[in-house]
Amino acid sequence: MSDRPKILAFSGSTRKDSYNKMLVKIAAKGAEEAGAEVTIIDLGDYPLPLYDGDSETEIGLPENGRKLKDLFLENDGLLISSPEYNSSYSAVLKNTIDWVSRPVKDYPPLEVFIGKVAAVISASPGGLGGLRGLVHIRSVLGNIKVLVIPEQIAVGLAGKMFNSDGSMTDSKKEEQIKAIGQKLAETIKKLR
């Protein structure tokens, strides 16, 4: 077993030019600099039907749900950047959590989440930067036995904060975001 923490990083947005996709990549760099092995995925590459108990009974866990479940199982931590929609987090993120949390044969319920460590961040064109949605994400993750580090960041006025290459217009803010990824990696190491 490698002593390098393994972190799964993704955005709760499937939009091509998502600010949260840019944000999670910056935080992932910080985690890598702290010695973590980071896998960045796009939830748009894993489309899932809306979670429905009848559908689950009829077809079981969809193929992309299984792929995501395996990715979650393979990693020690989660680095999540989510947009804020109507004062909460995105439906695609909620649907992913709902499907991945479903029990499957030979795995106890919530096995993909128990003992994981997560960092949550957000970017939004609004002034609060998605801060209200982070409260909801923390609540859900904590309830399914994920340890969410206290450090977080919400980048407001995101349309003015990113350059066309995905870097930030404010280098100080970029370092703060990288520090979230670093803290996640360091926390995982300390808890081993």
C-alpha cells in the first residue's frame, strides 16, 4: 500500500466552462504538492438517471453508478467543488451521492463513505461564492460518516476571478485554494 493519500476530485457541475471545475483543479494541485495522488473526474462523463427506489429495484445500480462507487472506494479522500443552485448544492452532486451510497452485494451500506476525509469548496458568480450550498454539503457528508475538514473556501464573483487558462486573477486567492487541497492531503496522512 502506498503511503500517498489518494484523493478523488470533482465538481458538482457538468457545465463545460464551469468555475467549479477550474476551482477543483487548483485545489487538486495543492493536494498533489502535499504528496497526494489525485484523480480528477467530470461527473458529466458518468451520467446517471435520477435516483428512484423502484428503478433501483428493477435495474439495480446503473453501470456508471458502479464505476463511481469503485472510484470512491479506491480513494481515501474527496475534494468537491460545487456550484450553488437556489441556496443549496447541485442536483447532479446530490444524485451522485444518492446512487453511490446504495448498498450492493458484498459491501456494507455506506462503505464508500465511512472513514473518508473530504474538503468542500465553491465558486459562484454571486457575492457569497456558493457559501450557503457548502453548509448543505457538509451536513449530508457528515451524516454519511465522512469527516469534512473545517477549512473551506467560497469564491464569489467567479466570472472575474478566473483567467481563460483556468488560473486565478488573484494569486493570493489561488494560494488559499491550493492550501485547501494541501490540508486535505495532510489530514488524510495524519489519520492513517
